[in-house]
Amino acid sequence: MTLRCTMSCPPLLLIAPAAMIRTAAFDRANALAKAMQLPLHIVAFDYLQALAVAGLFAPEQIGQAREGYLQTHSLWLEKQAQLARQQGIHATSEVIWVQHPYEEILKFVNETQLALIIKDAQEESVLKRIFFTPLDWQLLRDCPAPIHLVTNNLNPLPRKVLAIVDLLRSEEQDIVFNDQIIDAGAKLAEQCDARLEVVHVFDWTAVYAKDMGYGALPLATGIYDTLGVVQQEAFAALCERHGVPVECRHFIEGAPLMSICAFAMDHLTDVIVMGTVQHKGLKKRLGSTAEQLLHQAPCSVLAIKPGRVVPL
């Protein structure tokens, strides 16, 4: 089976869990679809290894069992789509039997301009970390569409949005990426009638490390102070360009991860909008701060990639 959608305008794609459980992502997807006046396509990916293996020995019986399982799941998912339609949302659903769903998603993304991919991220309260499946990481690292990972449904429609910019981006990473991040945050906030805050964390230790990386002696303290002033001015200009009110601009000095998480918790943030830039190499790691933030963010995350216009 192939992921399909016949909607004329960019839809929201909700990736439902394999278990027939209504999760926070359903509520967030419905709220966003209604606020943005966009269609919603709900898809679940099923694959049971035991049935697949058994099918090699008893294909007819196992085939019937698989079809029965898919039908049950399809009926359940259709009920969720029906609930969305009762709210005035153009919603469709489908269940696909596939072992590797990422290939199906990527093919769909390449054929359809998606507004957003929405998916649950499992929050491990004991460890105070967000647990990501292999599919989550594939989407975050390689999928060109914006990814919205939902951790809770405290506010199905976001009330407070936080955009994180990085003024230390190199030319290779594209400085324009900061504009795209603020644009994405502003569009989301406007659609949801939410408040947008913009944060940049000036991490002088990162500047120091870059300086030391070139084999030079540490720069004088005054130079770091100057760099801080330069970044403040650049941050102010960036926010001014996007019409961000002064009271919604936050230039913070400190460690990025701790500062961002503390700010999000103190301000009861619903969604953090952040950029993810895949580093080159075999491990395909995102930036270290990005990966740490994804694991420890106290709220849902909207991750975008450079060069991708978010059609919200």
C-alpha cells in the first residue's frame, strides 16, 4: 500500500501511533487544522513481525488475519477522522501495512507540499527526557517537511510560542535560517492567536571554544564583551526586521540548553520553534544543542530545516 492524499491544498499529516489510542497529537492536529483552515490526513503504519514471518508458511491464513487487523485499525482511525469532521475539518484517514514507514512518508512529502507533519513524542517523566523512536530521528534529520513533535495536550491550540535563533550560525549553515525560524514561529502564533517570544542565548564559552579551535591564544575579555554587544545589536535588528515587539525579545547570556529550558518553563511555553541542521558525516548528528534540546525540551517542538518555507 502507498500513502495517498487527494487534498488540493497543503494538508497537515498526522502520524498516529500503531496502538489504537487517542493521544495528544490528535488534539493538537485537530486544533491546528481548524485554526489554519487546512485539511488533515491521518495515517497509521502497521507491521507485525510475527505475522510477516508466519505468512511465509501459511500465507492464506495469515493474510486473512492481517486484513482483519488492518480493517479493525482502519475503522478506529476513521472514527477519529469523523470526530475531526464534526469540528468542520476536512479529514481523511488510512492505515498502511509497511515495515519501514519513513520511505512512504518521504515519497509522500516529495509528491505533496505538506504544511506540517505532526507526531507524538513520548515523554519519560522519570528521566525528564523525551524518548524518540528511530522514525522520529529519521524525520528530524532527513525529512524536508517541518516536524511538530507533541509531548502533551495541556493546550491543544498553542497559546505561547517560543522561537529560538542562533546568531553564531556560520555562512555554510545559512544565516537566513534565523529569518525562517522567526517566520515559522510568527505564522504559527498568528494562526493560533498566540503570543510569540524570540530568544537568543549568547554563549561566550562557544565563542571561546571556536577561538581556541584555531590554535590561537584566548582573546581578551574585552573582545568577548564586544562580541556580546555586536550580537545584541544583530539580535535587535533581526527582531526589528520581523516586527517583534521589544517586550518579546530576549537576549540571554548563559548555557543554551539550560537557558532555553528555564525560559520555556518560566513562561509556560506550548511550542518551541527551532532549526535543525544536519551535520555532515556518518553519524548524521544534528547540532549538539539541538539534539539535547529535543531530548529535554519541557514542551512540544516544531523543527524546521534551512531553505524550507513553512506553508502555514
